[in-house]
Amino acid sequence: MLKRTHYLVALGTVLLLVLVLLNLPGTAAARLKLAVGGVFLPLFGAVAGSQSFVDRASYNLLPHATLVAEVQRLERDNAALLLAAAQGADAIAENNRLRSQFGALPRGPWKPRLCRIVSRDASTWWRTALIDYGSRDGAQPNQTIVANGGLVGRISAVGFSHSQIAFVGDADCGVSVIVAETRDLGVIKGSQSTTEAGIAELTMLQNCPQVMPGHAAITSGFGGVFPRGLPVGTILDTRPSVGGLYTTARIRLLANLNRLDEVWVLQP
């Protein structure tokens, strides 16, 4: 009987507390929750700590071979992730490079086709190369090659699946150019005296002192090979030719010929 009375008192107390809590203002209820949480927080922390301790202790119960296998698996996963990250970075760099090259292409009535350089002539490293573009793809001799917004050269020989290109400065790739600022005409021809990659020699300029370093050289359109107005490079320096009848200039080409991986073929 006494126990039953205690149960009723306890039940009544709980109901009373519930009624009080339900009728508390919002601020008071929030404070009460914080107080109750503070009381039980050490208990929750002890439970979490004990669980972490149990997890760590369980590692000691695993066989050595299992732990070694798990470490090896993690090392393989890490190596695979590093490789994927490197491939992703290379793909991003390639995409940015191609976007830059394509955006710099001059406007014209042609359809640019992206091609890859697959080999170079080891004896004349920056003079000729092979690209993965042949007669089966529509390749034709004398099609213009550009990259990085500047003239690279022309197709000099066509095969079924590959073509050879002659770079600007090669003896097989004469280019008629015009100095944009002065409108003086000249010709880029192969020269044994110019061996530095990315430098070509402009000859047959009339003896005109107004051609200055920094002036731009563009294709003139004469000769029927290269379209008019393609950027070629900038004048580095000038010197009078033998006899003083003409001026010879060195040009820094826009396209870095010894570092090209991809080029654009201007298809008609």
C-alpha cells in the first residue's frame, strides 16, 4: 500500500513538472534545456571517450597481416588518387592552352583543324616536323599552319595519315611579310646564320631606317601560299646588308617552334 502511494506521488510530481515545463516562457525553457544539458554533458563525453577507446583497443586485436593488408590498400588508393589528380591537372593545362591558341587565331574564311606534332627532325630540331594529319583527313600541300596566334609554317609534304610541315625559317618555307608600321616588304628565307630557335631572318627590306625594333611583321599575302595579315613576329634588330642596298632584320616569332605540341591547320 505504501509503495503504491509512493508511485502515485512520483507520478503526480512528474505530471506537475511536465505541466510547468509546458507553460514556461520560451526564454526560461531554453535556459532550462541548457542547464540540463550541462549536467549530463560529462556523461555524454565519457561515453564517447569510452567508445573511442574501445575502437582503438580493437585495433590491437586485429591480426598483423590484416593491418598490413589495410595499410597496403590505403597506399594503393593514395597512389591512384595522386595519379588521377596529376591527370586532371594536365587536362586542365591542355584545355587552357588550346583555348588560348584557338582564341588567338586570326579571323578568315577557313576552318581551323587541331593537329598534334608526333615527331621532329632531330638534325634540324625546329625546322620540320610531322603532324597526325594526312590525305585521308583532307591534307593538301601548302596549307597554312598557325599556333599561339602566329604563323608556324606550311605543309610541305602529304602522306596518307601524316604530313610534314616546314617551319618559318626553313629553306623550304619562304614567307613574304610586311612591316605593319611602315608597310615595307621583306622575305623570310632559310638562313644558316640564324640558329637560335624562335628567331628568323627577314631580308630584302629596302634600306629604310624607319623599321625599328618592336615593329610587327605580318604576312603580305603575296606568293599565293599564306593568307594576308597573319601575325609572324616582332622585329628584334636591323642591320644594313652588304653594299647597303637592303636592310636585314631579325624577327622574334610569335610561335615558339621548339615547344609546340599542337598546331592548327587552316583548311579552306
